[in-house]
Amino acid sequence: MTETVTVREVGLRDGLQMVGAVLDTDRKIEWCRREAAAGVAAIEATSFVPPKLLPQFADAGLVAHAALRIEGLETSALVPNLKGAQRAIDAGLRKIDFVLSASNEHNLRNVRRTTDASLDDFRQIVASRNDGGRRDVALGAGVATAFGCTIEGRVAPARVLAIVEALLEAGADAITIADTVGYANPAQVRALLRDVLALAGSRPVTCHFHDTRGLGLANVCAALEAGVRAFDASLAGLGGCPFAPHATGNIDTEDCVFLLESMGFDTGIDIEQLLALRRDVETWLPGEAFAGAIARAGLPKHFSRAASRVSPVFHEGIL
Amino acid sequence: MTETVTVREVGLRDGLQMVGAVLDTDRKIEWCRREAAAGVAAIEATSFVPPKLLPQFADAGLVAHAALRIEGLETSALVPNLKGAQRAIDAGLRKIDFVLSASNEHNLRNVRRTTDASLDDFRQIVASRNDGGRRDVALGAGVATAFGCTIEGRVAPARVLAIVEALLEAGADAITIADTVGYANPAQVRALLRDVLALAGSRPVTCHFHDTRGLGLANVCAALEAGVRAFDASLAGLGGCPFAPHATGNIDTEDCVFLLESMGFDTGIDIEQLLALRRDVETWLPGEAFAGAIARAGLPKHFSRAASRVSPVFHEGIL
């Protein structure tokens, strides 16, 4: 049996957040639809931030509404605060993700409050959801700058773990650990994620890596070894963080899927269909920079999906 | 104690092999000198191929002569055949590397003979060195397309291991395993390199990865786990193989060193000095494509070399 790994597409949120022009709502919906058709099972479709702050996401409700109707797709959205969470729940989402930064300075620049204040915000969001009788909505919590910060530099693993513990205690249904600025290395990832998984127990843990310094996919491998089986990735490597200089570049979805499938993990995703979608997205976003190696070099000759393989040659090497 | 990993610079050979213009001999020598000044301990300085075939290396003897005089630098060169090996030994080299392809088709296109015929060539080279009383010259043997081939597709690990065994039996003093076309994945690397290391015993094993499909540094990590402690890399990611379509891009030296140092391995190399050299090399090779993430994004804030660290935070994660 081939082991399954989930790749969540975040290009529509983390990617479009960094893009100059506002992408047409219909194209966002087509993007979601074609990700699902390619076999992508989870998508972060939008962000419920104040539209005045990020006009790109003024159509958050519409995109969420349409994405929720796509069969086989788990649609989630980012929420920066209580108001965003309420809007997301009202839009019908069953999975929403709150994010705070382990780096206090990064959190201050990102949402103008301390990490502790953001923790309180998360507790309020949980209380509001529970008071509203909406425990059917899963509340994920993400820890940004978990491996370092362009402003503070080092971020102590003990601090990240304390924040994860506080989020779990507050009622987080899932945890995301993010290398927002591309500082993580595989040794650090393996060590931290082992501890995070131990804290999280049965609650799912996702890793969100950026490829800013070239180590994105090496970090995916390290997280796999620690036991992580869910990753965020962005089509064509779009994305970054507007408050972290040079932090462009989520790991590329096509390359991440290629890595996983070639290692023998079943992602359920057809890379060729992703590449066809990518070619269209490139035309929708003229002037943007796109990353990714598979789009340039093509798949290896005789490449086949992990789930379709029978040769023991390709199974023996799985972790 | 921090563990040591050797990064051998191959930009002057694998990189320049793919470059349009012939680089001035003095610049090649400056390149070698500044690599050594940055702390690089091993360099593949040139290739003893027929000058008519690759005019870039018509100055092989001159470059080798100068590189051999640089203190602290182990200079090696590639040799494709007996004549090249004799020229390299005459030039004073104490380490020469012969390469054949595990893929028979790739070997035919590359050197116009079968892999078996190339194995015979290697035996002849060993015999010629021994007959000449030059056992002080170390004869390395590299296996190209060890993880797959753009012409043949899959290459069986059993075939690679049989070739490694034959090379060792023939008298190879060191083995290099090369992903010439960028097909390798970390699971495959870990499995194959464990077996290669077991065969090689005390004879050193180097991995030579290309980043064609984005997995170069992830493959370095997998090889580290298998026990490999020596890697080839090319400044600015220059390089490829003229007979393998799209196979541009050795792993980038600066990024590889960043990976290793951030994981806590001591390479002895100063990344800032590499970056300064890279900036000059870029001006020497106008019109060429350069890769690498660290050159674009810069080192993380508070980054320090592995050997200079005292904080246990950065040691706990070592493999």
C-alpha cells in the first residue's frame, strides 16, 4: 500500500496576496475547479482580510461560495481576526485558519499586536464559534516565522512549542507550522516537527514552507521523516509575505507533488494537469515571476504516479 | 564536535563545459585561487578531453599546473579516456576522475562506446598508471546517469551497483555517483547510496547531483543520511550535460554550502566570499544563465558558520 500525503494548494491565498493586479473572480473559481480536477484535495481558496487592506480578497465570500460547491475539494480560508472568522463562517466554510507569528516583531508588523494579543484573539474566535453553536467548523491555527524571522533573526524552538501548546489548549483543531521567510533547514525542521507532532497528538499538522533560500523541498523531506503528511504549496511557486523582505516563493505545487510521487507517496494529483493550469495562470498574471523546475525541465521519461506503480524498485526506497 | 563535509567545486569543469565562450585561462586560475581563499578544499579544475572536441579545455594543462600550486586545495580533473589520463598524470595531477554512464545509450552518445567498453578503458587506465609506477595518483571513477537517463528512462539500481563493484575491483580509489540528468529522488538516493557505501568500504564516495527538477538539495540531505560526506557542486549552478536535454544545472555551490552549514556541518567555506566570486564570474560569462537562491535572497539574519556555533539549539538537530 502506498502512503498518502496531502498537498494543499495555497496559491489563491498566499500567492495572490503578493500579486500586483486583482485577479478576476471567475478565474479564481476556474483555478479552484481545475485544481480539483487535477486531483488536489485541499485548497486555501481565499483570505477574509479587510478588503480595504487587500483588495485582492474583496471577493472572498464569492470565491468561497463557489469553491465549496466543487466536489471532492476541502476548501479553507485564512482569517486574520475575529471579524474575518465570522465572515468566513457566514460564507459557509467548514475549515478556517488563523495565523500568528512566533516572532513578536513580525506579528507586530503583520497585524499590529503582540503574539500574546493574537493568542487572545484566537481564544476569542474559538469562543465565538462555540457560542454560535458552530463546532462543526474546524479551526486551524498557524505559527508563522517558526524557524526564524527577517526582523528578529533566530526564533527559539521552545517559544514555538509554547505557542503551539497554547493554541492547542485554546482549542485549535489543526496546526500549521510555517517558514514564512525561508530560514528553515532540514535538521531544524526534523527536530521541531517531531516535538510539534508529539504535542498535537491526533490533531493534524501541516507544514508550510517557502523556498526563498532553496531549501523548501529538502525541508519537506525532513518533515516527512518527522511524520508530517500534509504540506502547503503554491502553483508556480507564487507567494511570499508582504512584511518579510525577499520572502517571495512558497514551495512550488508541481515540484512538491513531483518530489512526493517520485518518493512513492500518493498525492492523488496529476502533475500534467497542474502544468496545464499553470500555463493558463501565467497568462492571467502577466508580469509576475514564476518559479518551479518541473515546468521548465518536464517530468522524467517513464515517470509514473506512485499509486500506479508495481515495480519493487520504486517501493523499496520509501522512508 | 562539528562533523565535516567536503564540497568539491566543479564549476570550472561541469559548468564551463556548457558555456558558450571560452573563458580566459587567467580567469580560470583566479577562480581556483578565490575558491581556495573562500575555504573550498577540493576543486575539479579542468577536463582532459580532446581540445578539438571541447576548446574550452584546451588549456587543461596550464590550469592544472596553476591550481596544483594553490595551498590547501586538492585539485582533480576529469579524464574521458586513457590518453586524457596520461595527459593529466603528466600535468602533475594526483587525483583524476574517469566517468562512464550506467545507461548504455547515454554512454554511447557521450563517448561512442558501450558501458562495458568504458569499463575496459578504466581497467586500461589503472594498468597504465600502475605500469608507469604512479600509484601515488588516485584514480576516481564516476557513474553517470545512476538514477535514470533521458534516453533510456529508468536505470536499475542493481546495474549501478554491479558497475560500482566492477570499478572497485578494477582498482578505483574513489567512487562518484552522479545524477547527470536530474532524475533522482531522495528515497532512491538514500537506498542506492547505502548500498554503494557498503560496497566502497573505506574508499571515499562523492555524490554529484543536478537540480534540473528541483530536488538537488533534497537529494543531498538523503545522501547525508545514507552516510555520504562529499558532494560536487557548481558555483552559480552552472553546468549540465551536452548530451542530455534540459540537464542544465548542477546544484549551486553557495546553496549547498548554506544547506550544510545551516544543518550544522562544517564545510570550512565562507559563503560571502563565494558570493563575491560569483558576482565576478557572472561578469566573466555574459549571456549565461545562473541559478541559486542565496545569491538572490541573502543569508538569514544572524547566520553563522557551523564551526563557530556554541548554542545547543543549532546542534541538537544534526542527523
